[in-house]
Amino acid sequence: MLAIIQHNFTGIDGLTVSQRPRPHLIAEGVLIAMETLPVVPSDWHKETNPHATAEQAAQLPRVIGIGGVGTVIAVGQHRDQQLLNQRVLVMHPQGSYQEVICNTNPDWLFPLPDTLSNEAAATLTAGPGTALVLANFIKQHPSDQIMMTGANSVIGLILCQLLGPAYPGLTPIVSPASQAYFHHILPDFPCYLANHVKTTTGRRLLVDIAGSPRLLQQLSATQHPAEIVSIALQSTELTVPFTFVHEDFDPLIYQHFIQDVTEQKLQLPIDRSFTFMDTQLAQHYAKDTHSRGRVLVDLRH
């Protein structure tokens, strides 16, 4: 079977499409033919820096990817036989960019309703869980103003929805190129350019999704936040109190998100799909263009 392999830390262009043995079915396993995979920033960060994420870097070579959507094609004798032929969302941090994976953890497998598309389900792989971590942090650290960089990103748009347009002090920040897109996706929410953020009195929290040290420096100099929380940077040279947060996987949260998206209570922004053979192109596109929703890789084409 085909898989996308990282051999070194030279970046996106170091990835290869390689043949690997198809996993064998074991009693505790479920074989899944993968169909739709998300392209997420942690992918290309791991491809250039072994310490880019909070998790321990895997030994190379490794299959890239952390999850996706597929169809169950075989079920081991110790697993639920009703899973056969079901579409599922699967978390697979051992590497999901391969034609077939073997899931051995029932908590990481989520059967999908017929009304939920592959594309929307794959977008759940990376985004809502992290947005929820930020939403909880914001609520636990009451502030008069919450400035949010990268508000047009997938995580930013989801975080805005989790908080709601009337959340006190919510100040989404976008680039000039992304202002119209943000208003199109979330017309009930305000958004601001970095140099147009109004200085307010009281406690100011800076929520960093964009991961731009230059932008953090600019906002720190002009807005004087009391605290910075980031999902994109693990440290900063600024003297402002700084916290790095990341998602701790909880299957109950993903079941809740699947229901919310199915019932259209949560909108997931989706951009475009690339073929499996164009994975490098997909990563370059996601990395080098303004976020317009989750970029996907589709094995069905």
C-alpha cells in the first residue's frame, strides 16, 4: 500500500510517496481504508523541527498525519463486528497518511452519521479540541478584552463560535487580506486589524493562534496585555506572562462535536481538497496562503 513518509527534517519537499506493507488484522484491531485526511500546521512543523510539538518526536522514517476519515474493511474478533463497512473518524497519531491503518484503541474510533460529510468529519481531527482548550482558558482567566490573533484560521473561527458574538471583550484580529473572508464566515462577529485595535482599560488577554512573534511583539507594545496564551508558540522572548496550551484528547468531547456539526450548531470551514499524490502541494498551499478553511487530502481520487 502507499504511504506518505517523512525521512528527515528538510521540510515539506523531503516527503516521499512510498510502498509499505499493509497492516495485518489482529484480534483487537479494526482495519480502515482511509479516504479523507486533514492538512494541519503540526504536520509541516514536525517536518522541519523534531521539537516542534509538545509530543515526543517519532523516530524517522515515519508516516505523517494524526487522523482522518475512512471506511472499516475488517474487524478483529475482539472488536464490535457492527463496525464493518461503517464510515469512521479515527485518531491515529502513529501516522494516518496511508491507504490502510489498523486501529487498536476503541476510544479513538468514532462511527459517523450518514448526514456528516467526510470533509467535515476530517476537519474535526485537528481544530475543535484545541479551540475548546482555549475557550476554557479564556473563561478561567476573566479579562476585559480578549485579543485573538489568527481569528480567520480554522481554530480561530471555531473558537469564536464556542464563545459567541456577544462574549464580553472579544476582539478577533485578522490581516487585511482576511477581513472579508472572516465577515463572510461569521457575519455576526466583529473583527479588527492589528493596528486598529482599540486600547481599553482593564485586564487584557492576548490569545495567540497565528504564532507570529512579530505580531505578538507589536500587540504587546501597543496593547500591554496582562497575559499571553498560545497554541502555536511554546515560548516567547517577551516579558509578558506566557502560557502554552495544547489539547488533551477526550473521546467524549469528539462525540459532542460530531453531534454539534451534524446538527449544524457548529460550522467547520473547509477550503479545498488535493489528491494523495499531491500531499506536498497540499501542505505548501495550506502553509503559504491565508487560511480559508481546512485543506484536505482525498484518497478517493
